[in-house]
Amino acid sequence: MTDKTWRVGLAGLGTVGAGLVRLLGEDPHFAPAGARVEITGVSARRRNAAREADVSALPWFDDPVELAKDPGNDIFVELIGGSEGVARVAVEAALAAGKPVVTANKALIASHGVELAAMAEAKGVPLLFEAAVMGGTPAVKFVREALVGDEIGAVAGILNGTSNFILSQMESTGQAFAQVLAEAQRLGYAEADPTTDIGGFDAAHKIAILAALAFDCAPTLEAVEIEGIEDVSLLDIRLARDLGYRIKQLAMATHTPSGAWVRVHPALLPLDHPLAQADGALNALFIEGRRIGRMFIQGAGAGAGPTATAVAADIADIMAGARRPVFQRAASQLLARAPVTAHGALEKVYLRLIVRDEPGVIAAVSETLAEAGVSIDSFLQKHVDEGPGVPMVLTTHPAPSSAISAAIERIGLLPALMAPPRRMPVARI
């Protein structure tokens, strides 16, 4: 391996692509045993765009698909993004040509991972995607390799730095969602259209991938329950803290007898929980295994340096001859093990109500919950100067989700209620 120069075709020259160009330019012998890595072709949407790395001396391909097929490179790296279009076609072309592929494209793997894995297996080449989840923090390797001998029961994480930054800033500054979002956009943490991040879709792609690795199943994006953070109010953040919790956008996959329950939603975590301590734009992952117990990792989830480092780690694995299934099983075995939604699971929830300050309200709410078989764990009623009505907030003991939903529907009809009930899960990890 020491005498070989590995030739890399790179499609996508945004933040991560430019970071990889700089990394390989500074240290082309980064891999074990000193083998050399050289970029022998690049492609991007615009040839003359301003970039954070100089690519003027590198061979240019207007069509990334032609770069993927070009015999002048040994490894194809896809950093274009998106589940469809040229990114998918280019990856398929590289695999069809029998080339190893490295990608940071979470949407592509979450949506088409099984088909691409089958192509890679048929050609006997690796398809690696460490950078698709948590950037430079090795979440994929951690689940796929380090824990392969365990039985994972649950994987939960803060997988989107933009949403984590927004919720952290709301709590620390006392500013409302819209104000903090505008600041996140100004600082470059959020895009001009932040829907993918704050709507939970970015985290959904990532947890679908982790669920597939953890539970030996196919990544099934359609099975992920998704709720964004747009409706998290400053009032909820304050009340949750008064009850001993912090609100985070949580991506979670739980193994159940009927399949994997996979969801992304704002959720309450105890203040002393490791995931509750991840502030700002950090990502964090919490894993529960039958043999190894509970484990926690935290680190940078995005950025040129961290993510390019994850791409380089995958390139190094290819150079070292590492071989393992794309997921935990052959693609043909994954198809029959797709996750399903577990609607009957037990839930513990936070319920916030805005009610008229009049006698009998607490009793009416308690009776409605009791009639549905839902008991109250904690309760708080607090007068705040934020409009008419009094906030009443409670957490339940674990109960069937269907029973909680039925109770909340009936509570919403109480005459004393001044706004629709606000429900969020309390994480049980």
C-alpha cells in the first residue's frame, strides 16, 4: 500500500468538498502506512464560483457522472447532496463501474441505501458514509463497528446543530423562536430556507440510517415520525425547566417486538441527562445496549474540517482494504426487516394547557386523564404575564400513546381551556 497513489474523483465543492481539497493538499499521506492520496478530477455546479479552496490546477468535469465513470480515478467521493438527480446517478455510475464510493449524502443513503448497497455488494466494492451522520463525530463507525457484538435497544441523539443552537439560545437569552432563528441565519448556522433543519427532516435522514445500522434493518425514511421545533415556545422552555427538564430536538430509534419505532420531535430531557448538556451547534448520541449498557458521544456535527475528516477516514478504510456489509446484513436480507411504527408504545408526556383561572379546572383535567387510565407524575400551575389565561403544565406517568391522545382530545373540549393543548414526549432513555 505504501507505493500506491490512490486517485480520487471529487464531485461537490461546497463547504465539505473544499475542506477535503485542503485536507488532502496539506497531508496527502494522511492514511496509515503513508500511501498517497491525490485528487485527479473534480466537478461542481459552477466552474468559476468563489470557493474556499483552489481547484484551478485540478482536472475539471462538467458532468459528475462522467467523473464517476472516469478510469482516471480509483475512488469516487460524492458531496453534491440530495436524494435524487445527479448525485444519485453519479453514485450509481461509480458503483456500476466497480469503484468504491464515499459519500456524505444522508438523504441519498436514507432514501436509497438498500438499492445502492445491493449494487456495491454485486461489484464487491465499499460504499461508505461516515460523514452523513454527525459530521466528524464517528457515529456510523461507533454503531456499525464498535457495537457489532451487542444488541442495541435504543439510539437517541441530537443530530441537527441548527435546531440545537436555536433551542439553546432561546433558553439562555430568553428570546423567542423567530428572533433566535434570524440570529442563526445571520451567523450561518441556518440556511435562508431553514425548513430542512427546524422541520426535523435533516435529523430524520440521520436517525433512519442509525436505526438501520443498529437494528439490522433497511433505512426506511417513510417510517420516521417527524415533528419540527417551530412550535416550541419560550413559555414551554421555561415551564419545562421549572419541572426539571430541558427541551431538545431529539431523534430516536427504539427496538420493539414489532419493529423499530423511529421518530424526530422536540422532547423533554432531565437536566442531568448527557443529551441535555449538549449546547449550541454540538451533536450528541446516546446508545443503550444489552451487554455494554449506556454509552454517550458528543462532538462537531458539521463544518468543513470535521466533516472532511470523516470523509478522509472512509477513504483510509478503503485504502486499508476494510470490507464489511454496507449495513449490518446483506441488502437482500435487509428488505424483510424494515422498521415499522409502534403506535401502541408506552409514552410519558409533557402537557401544557392555557386555562381560565377559575375553580374546578384542575379537578376536571385530572378526572379526564384518570378516566383514560393516565396518571399524573408532576404538576405545575404558574401565573405569567404573557397574555390571558394561566399556564397549567403536567407530566404523566408512562401510558399507552392512544390513551394519552384520547385524554388530550377530551381535555381540548373543556370550557375552561383557552388554547389547544401542547403535548411533547418526555424522553425515557
